[in-house]
Amino acid sequence: MNVNFFRVVNAILLWTITVIFLPKSSFKRFLPVTLFCSCILLVQTLLNLLFKWWKVKGGTKFIVLDALAFIFGPFFAINLWVFHFTYGKYLLYFFVNFVMDIIFAFPLNALFQKIGHYKLKKFKPITLFLISFALANVNYGFQKLMEKNKP
């Protein structure tokens, strides 16, 4: 399967579903936390350029393009949906993120590497899981803080 085709179809499909079905109020409510987390992932991508945690065929340009496609494609849309369905129910949020992060770090990670999406160098799948799960919990705290400071 062509990696670029996979990236484009993945992003278009998830964004189409999100735009059509996610209530506008949820989009507006959870956009700040999704942007916050997206920025953290962008910083992680920039740090990867220094520390070489993973590689993408084609060098720096493709590392950045790959990260942007993932962050503003599936990650962005899925983050909005998870908050829409679970926010205010921390145990449910915790469980959903735990399961999704396990699936991402192990079977999906193996698939993405197999199809040539990227290749882990200094990260292990458990590292992906721990970072993803920690970030999910930071996100929840960020959203709680945003809601607390709402006028």
C-alpha cells in the first residue's frame, strides 16, 4: 500500500466523519485541548529531528510532513471524538485512552512500520504507549483547567 495514499485517505475519512457528525458545540469546546496536545506533538517531532527517535523515508522534509499528516489528521479528529464521548467521566476517559494507546503502540505501530509509514529507532512500543497515555492524562487536566476558568 502506498504510504502517501494511506495518509491522505486516513485524514480525509476521519475529517469528513468529524465535520459531518461531531456537534459544533463539542468541536468548539474541545478545540483548545486538541490544539494544545497537537502543539506538544509538534514539539516532540522537532525534538525527534535532534534525538532521532524514529525515522521516515525521505529525510527531514518527510518527517515533518508525516507528523503534520498524523497530528492534524487522525490524531486531531480522534482526540475531539474521545473528549466528546468521555469528558466528565474520567474513568471512562482513562479506560478508552488506555485501550486506544495500547492498540496504537503495539498492533498499529507494527503495521505502520511494516507498510513503511515510519521506523522506530530509539523508541520502543512501550515508550509510545507511555508517552501517549501520559499525554492523554495531561490533556484531561488541561481541559478541566479550561472548564474551571470559563466565565
